[in-house]
Amino acid sequence: DVKVTQSSRYLVKRTGEKVFLECVQDMDHENMFWYRQDPGLGLRLIYFSYDVKMKEKGDIPEGYSVSREKKERFSLILESASTNQTSMYLCASSAGATLTDTQYFGPGTRLTVL
Amino acid sequence: EDQVTQSPEALRLQEGESSSLNCSYTVSGLRGLFWYRQDPGKGPEFLFTLYSAGEEKEKERLKATLTKKESFLHITAPKPEDSATYLCALGIYNQGGKLIFGQGTELSVKP
């Protein structure tokens, strides 16, 4: 079974803090993704990565950066957290094969910025 | 423009009352249509992938079907444990591995 783990289920941070969200997958997947999910707005793609040290912006990258130093690990960084970044953050991975784009999700991190 | 719309937004059923959820889409080139189930406070759980019109897949009380314009998730004789939000998503050619997600249908099954 594919397993995607995220470092924290719940996180509370203060405005202006630097926040790191970690995601690890154990299936040697090529692709990894970070989403945020908000009521009424659905799942929105923040950043994704097709390979180590490679990243591309998604639909809402402002205020975020990412790091992928190893194939299995994809980190989301909030350089200076703000209250409008309070959200559920979801990491996903996919194999990257031609026809199989199935994304497998982690359990999510509920981030609250005070 | 590639887009996906799910209906209804919310659906309340009695246990055993079969129904269907709809996912309508317009897309330049469909690579695959995905269905996920999401329980409150958790990440989406993969259910099915459909690749071409006419394709059907089943899992327990769920059956997913696909046409050129929409997909249905049929729920037969649902149980309270089927209560969740169901998401559909599109994989599109020339978009790499990215998916476009619908807003979801929140299903509630009462005993």
C-alpha cells in the first residue's frame, strides 16, 4: 500500500513565524504535491515537484516555498505565517507513469495561525 | 477552459436509499477521471480511476461510470458508514500529473 505521511496532524503558530510542513512517501513516486483545502474553495494546488530539486508553482504559490532534496520528501515552507494561511494542508504523491496519475494523499495538517 | 462541477453539493439519504452523485466536466483532453472519498479532518482516499467513455468500476456499494461529458458515482443501498464527502478530479493531457478537483458532494446517510 502507498503510504504518505505528514509530520503533524495539528499545528498552531503565531503570525510572522517560519513554518515547515514535512511530507514523506514510501513508494518511490516521482511526483509530489502540496494543496490547501478551505471550506467553499475546495482543493487548491500550491506547489508540485516532478523530480528531486525540481519544483513548479501551482495555482496559489504566493507566501509559500518548497524544498525537495530527496525523492521521498517534499517540504512546504511558510516564510512568514499570516492568519489567512490558516487552513488544512494536504500532501500527495503519484507515480508519474504515462497513464497512472492517481494521487495518494497524506492525512493532512490542520494549521492555525494566530 | 478545463473545469469540473459536482452536484448536488449535499445529499441526505436514508439507509438503503440508493442514489447517484454527478461530476460534469469540460476538458481539452481527458487523461483520466478520479473519484475520492474524504472523511472529516482526513486526507482524500482514492476510490476509482476511469479512462474512457463507457468504462465502469465497482467497489462494494459504489459504482462509477463515465461518459464524454460526465461521471456518476452510484451508491446502492448505502449505509451510515458511507457518509463522507466524495470528490471527483480530472487528469488532463499536457498538464503533467496535475489534477483539477471538483468542490465535492457531502453525503449523509441516516440509519
